[in-house]
Amino acid sequence: MSQSEPQSEPQSEAQPESAQPSSVRTLDLHSDPVKLTADLVDIESPSHHETEIADAIEAALYEVRENASVDFTIQRYNNTVCAKTDAGFDTRVVLAGHVDTVPIADNVPHQMVHGDDGEPVMHGCGTTDMKSGLAVYLHVFAQLVDSGKLSCDLTLIAYEGEEVATRYNGLFHLQRDHPEWLAGDLALLGEPSGGIIEAGCQGTLRLKVSARGQRAHSARSWLGSNAAHTLAPVLVKVADYQAREVTIDGCTYREGLNIVHLEAGVATNTIPDDAWMFVNFRFAPDRSEDEALQHALEVLGLNDLGDLDDDAPLRVEVDDSAGAALPGLGAPVAKRLVDAVGGNFRAKLGWTDVSRFSALGVPAVNFGCGDPGYAHKPNEQCPTAQITQVAQQLIDYLENKDLSS
């Protein structure tokens, strides 16, 4: 998502570490990650309805903890469930994934089919975005604390409210109220990335540009002032914009400035007295939010409007802004992840919650299962072989004795 970060209601205090009710749905985090994906998909959890899945994940973590070789702390903040080892390693890796989905589209429970290549594919809401990635992270965490083969400390975050406004986002609440849970040397976010690393993310800025005129009959247009005409020069500047490409750590980010919404008009025989548009700027991670804003205003020729009053014929305001995230692939712990996935990585073209880690100085990448092109679709799907592959690559990476060196 690309949301601004308005103030929101305080989160409740963390729930104490205690046994969970036996009535919650049973999840086996040690089971095959494909089966675990199916089990998670079958728990309906559209945004604002994550209690059942959060209960199930929390209960499953307590069950894992009973026999784990490496002890870990469990905390819950509303419907965000967190777990953290503290084995004294010099390196910490954070595994984060959201538990919510978009509204169900008659695609729960899951279904298994065969793709065009004859290989099994799982269909269902969240199979791509992002219960397959979440299943992998839960499974890997459980396997490693059980076996004791950790080469670093791990933090696991299963958070609520990613598919809706920022004020509901569990990771945003942790960033604001409990930033210690986001601390680490590398963070992985289970967003769908086709089983390869998508590093960093673009920032996003949305400006509302408005023009004010004077209404009149179109037969006597000289008696009025056409707001759409006042807006037109800015529209032309957007249309003529030449986007740049920026390469950072081998990842190429292409910027873009586009009109994404445009409104004007009263009646077909009337000069409009109001016209406005949303202009969206997707910017590379070498720009801060302030730098992106200044650049966009300069391009639009609106950089002097900050001092104008409400009666100005042309006005601009920031409707939404979220910072970009640097790829961070230069960090040794990140380089080893790249090696573990066979050197396959690319830039993330879009905005994700990796930005929250980057804002705290933690390198972060997207690493999950499934084609993001299927996200939010009624036919959302994920090849099961990719779930197995990502899980094994992640275990191999986190068991690597060189990880903390």
C-alpha cells in the first residue's frame, strides 16, 4: 500500500504470555509449508477481521515454544503477533508478513489445481498476497527454534491491517510505539516477489492540484473564468515529464509522474468554476520525501504556492506521502541472502512496508512466493513448488554459519 501516516488510536498493551484458549483454530507450524499455506488461506481474514487468524498463530507459537531448543518471547498487540529469540548472536534477521487479505471473492477455502505445465497450483484468497509468504516465515521460524540450528537471532512479526489505511497497519503501530520489534540487521517482508528478492521500494507522493475560476454561461464565457483552463498548463507539464531511471546496488528504479484522477465540470453549457486533479509521483529511494516533494513542485511550476492564500487561482496540497526504501544489498547479511537465492534480485517497483524498516536504518527486502500480478484477483494463485523452494532457501540461509561473521 501507499498511505500517509496520520495519527491513530493508541494500541492496547501487549497481552501477557499465557496459554491460549483451546477453541482457536489449530495450526501446525512444523507441517509442510504448502499445507500451512492452505490452512492459513482457509481462515478468512479480510482486513478488520483478523482475530481468528491471530489467535491461531499465537496459539501455534506457544505450542512450538513448549518443545523448542531455542527459547523465544511472544507478544501480541491487538491482532499483531510477535516472537523473538535472544540467543546472543551478533546478527538479527526480521521476518515480517501481514495476516489480512482483501475482501473474499468466493475464493475460500483453497483449491488445488494443475497449471499449464502440469505442476500443482494453489488457488485462494491470500495464496499470493501473502499467506504463502507468511506460511514460509512461520514454518522457518518454528523449524529453526526447534532444531537449534540458528546462525542468528530471529524476530517474527505477523501483523494486521496492511491492506487498508495506515492507521490500521500493525507494522506502523510497532514502528511508532514499539520500534524495538523492528530492530535488526536485515528485514524480510513476505510480499509476493516470484521467489526472488525485490529490494527496497519506491516512494510515493500524491498531490492534489486545484484551480478556482468563476462560473458563467458558455455562450458568454468572457463573463467567467474557466478553472479547467487554469489547470491545463500544469496538466501539460505532467504529460511532458521525462522520468529518470536510477540504479542503486544493482537495482534499477524508474520514476514516474502521472495524473491519476481529474475532475471538472458543472453542466455542458457552463464554464466550470472548479477543477482539480491528483498527481502521483513514484520516486526512487535516493530521494527523501521532502526532496521528492520539492522536485514535483518545481516540475509542475508550483513551488511558490506555499505562500498563497485560499483565494489563489491555483492551489496544491499533499494528499499522501510515503518514503522510499534503499535496497540495502551492500550489507554482508544481505549479500549472503542474495547468494542463497542464486543471485536473483531486482528493484521493487511499488511501495511496501519495507519502507518502515528503512526509516529505522534497517536494510529490508521483499522475499515471498507467487506472481504479484495475481494479488487481489478472484483467481489469486501460487505454484506450490515456489512455496517449497522459498522455504528451503530461507532455511539454508539462516542456518549458514557464516551469517554472523
